[in-house]
Amino acid sequence: MTFDWPISIYYEDTDAGGVVYHSNYLNFFERARTQWLMSLGIKQSELLSQDIAFVVKKADIDFQIAARFEQSLTVRSQIMRLKKASMVFHQRLIDTDYQTYCEATITVACISLSKMRPRAIPPSIIQEFTRAS
């Protein structure tokens, strides 16, 4: 299962030379995961009101080509593993020729926000991701 989310590189995403600042790639990937949830009808604000949150547990990032100001790119997201309390995503920032600018493997854990402890991913979310595949 994959999900594509288009992004535009704004001046605020870059350094003085017009190159995307390294931490902003994580922001692009986060936005794409959030949009994927929203496309499945899952709102994180509702999850938060139920004491459920998703947090990044691990990120392995490979910067390949510098993205630059005013480029239009796509974040392509894929779930590699869906476990009881975590999901492992593979995400790539690509152009229209499928050239990879940055890619990451990101582990996201489901937690009880009040306890800051792992908890099972709600069955409805697992069902939505499974149905989308």
C-alpha cells in the first residue's frame, strides 16, 4: 500500500542558498503520514481526545540529492510493517522522473498519551490501512 502527497518547496523550507534544510525532510514525511491518515477518514485530533497518539520512535534518513526552492515534489509513503503497537514506513521524496531526493525508514509507535507508554493501534486504523492495500 502506498500513498503519494505532493509538496512544494517554499522559501521557509530552505537555507540562504535555496537548499532544503535537512530537518525539513522530516516535516515533509510527517505531513504525508498525517494526510494519509486523513485520506482514510482518521483525524489525529479525535485520537488525541481518546488518549491515543502516534510518535516517531526511530528514523533512518538517507539524503541523496538536495531539494531546492520552488521545486514541486512528491512524498511517496509505504507501510513496510504493521505491528500491534507500531508501524514502519518507507518514505521517499521524489520528482516527476522518480528521482529520489531523500528517503527514510520511520518507525511510528502508538502510545497512550497520558501514560506515555505503548498501546495497541486501534483495530479501526489497522482495518483502514489493510483495506487501502
